Amino acid sequence: MDFKYSYWENYVDLKTETYEKRYLTRRINNAEMDEEVRQIMSLVGLSGNEKKNVNFLSGGMKQRVALARSLVIEPEILLLDEPLSALDAKIREKMQILLRDIQQKLKLTFIFVTHDRNEALQLSDRIAIIRDGKVEQFATPKELYDYPINKW
């Protein structure tokens, strides 16, 4: 997930995003587009913020907009590269819950890259420990916690 906040430079304009990413491949009318935007904004907890200037959003809200922009194209797999690393602990915890809820609700596969052991254990059903480009261990969080092959 790209966390650059360039939503048509400064605005949370998911309708434009929806049009660009979906209308050209699947003909949908304005009412359907509006409904998709409403649903996605609700899913990420940003209902009512569709036209706000990004410069006035908090860091956590910006992360949610970036997530919404990624979800609007209905991906099968979503790559999240250190998505929570710049957030403070309280917002990070809320975002972890949000990501878990979205993943379960949409039955979406996340590839979640993190250096935070606790984050990996909380958000994953499988974890790959990669060192120097090689997978050292691939296991469930419980297996990894109970039987680590190294001090990851």
C-alpha cells in the first residue's frame, strides 16, 4: 500500500479514484460509484470525510485514506509495507484492529511487511522470517513463538 497522500493532489476524492480504477474496466454509473465510495469510507472509518483536504487530516486518517484508495480496486492481495511504522502507539493499535477487521470482512490476503515482532504476531495467521533474502522460518504465530529457530 503506497502511503503517499497524493489523492488528486490534496483531496480525499475516492469518487475520482473509483472512476479511474474501475469505470474503465467495469461500466458503473454515478449512483453505483457513490455507493462504493460510501461503503469504502465507512469500512475504513472515515464516513463524512470524502471531500476534506488531506492537509487537515491526522496521520491515522491519512493512513485510512491510503487504505481506502487501495481497496477501491478490489484487489485479491494487498501488499502492506511497514504501514504502521510512522504512527504513535495508540493510533497504531487502532489501525491494527481496523486492518484485522477489514481483512476478515473482505476475506482479503494481506502481505504485511514489518520489523515489529508483536505486530507480526498479532496480525498474522502465517509469518515468514526473512533474513538476507532467504526464508528462515515459516510458521503460525504460535509455532513461531513456541519454537523459534533463532532470535528473530
